[in-house]
Amino acid sequence: MIGGHLYPRTWLHAVPAGFKLLALLAAATFFLAQSDWWMFALAIAAVLCAYALLGRQALKRLTHLRPLFPLLAIIYLLQWYLEGHNQAAVSAGRLLLMILLADLVTMTTTVQEMLDAITPVLRPLERIGLDSRRLALAIALVIRFVPVLFDLWTRRREAWQARTARRISPMLIKIFVIDTFRMADHVAEALDARGFDARSVPPRKRN
């Protein structure tokens, strides 16, 4: 999981995790209702400027998004055929913008910081029997895993291209899936070692 974090620390690391998560939620809500492609173009340009302000290492992370471009192209072409240029650009731009914003948050926020920010918000759910810390951990891991999996795929693809000039093989996808499950097993083992094993949780007292 460390591979997705940005070093050295930057000004964005100092921003509280709760504020960054709220800003991400607000941006997702706001841009979900937008329907003009130029707004997404301006927003993406602003986010790219934020990457530049974070330094060379942050800009280098943008190369990890290259595997996303074929998907964006497919989305654009399908939407262009069905609904025209504006809707096509909006759909592709919305996806790219949210991935860039999510990466800004995850690369400058540790899992522990996300847990500390999310857990208090979920604490009222304990009244109906849910464990707020476990639920917060699940949400934090989902957010955190996205750039990590992008990085894993990029490294696998670059290694493949360095060994052969052939197109991406289904075997590479199989290896990527195996690596993903192996990473999930390692994370599960680490969580068990740190006291998140469900079998070790004492039963709730009955009133």
C-alpha cells in the first residue's frame, strides 16, 4: 500500500484528511450535475496545475494513467455516436477528473489519517450493530487501492513491453488478477495481525 503514497511531503499532506475527503465528495456531487464539457476541461486543467505545484514526483504519477486512455477513448466514441460530442466529452471528462482528484487525496493521505477522519462520522451506525472502525477501514481501503492497482498494472505492462514487442496478452491480465488477489491476502493478513480478525472480536453484551 505504500507504493501509492507521495514522498517527500508537500503542502497538500498538511491539509486535514477530513477536509480533503469532504472536498472530494463536494466535487463529485457538483460535477455530477454538470453537463458542459468546457467546465470539465477547466477543472482538469486546474487539477493538473495542482499536480505541478506538488512537484516532479506528482507529475510523474500522471504517466500511470496511460492505461486509462483506451477506456476513455471507448467511452467517448460510444457517447459521441449515441448523444454527440458534448455528452461524450462530459462522460469521459467526469471519469478522468474524479480519478485525478481521488489520486490527489490518496497520494497525500495515509490510511490511518483516512480512518481518523471517517470513523467519527460513522460512529452513529454503532447503534444498529455496525462496527464504525471496520466500516471506515473498508471505505479507506477502497479509496486507497485504486491508485495502487493502477501502479501495479503499469509496472506489469511496462515489464511486458520491455521483454517483447507483442501486444498485451490475456496472460498479462491473468498475472495482474493473481497479483491483485495476492495483495488482498497480504493486506488481510496484516489486518489480522493488527487485531482486525473478526474471530477475535468479543461478542456484544446483551441488555
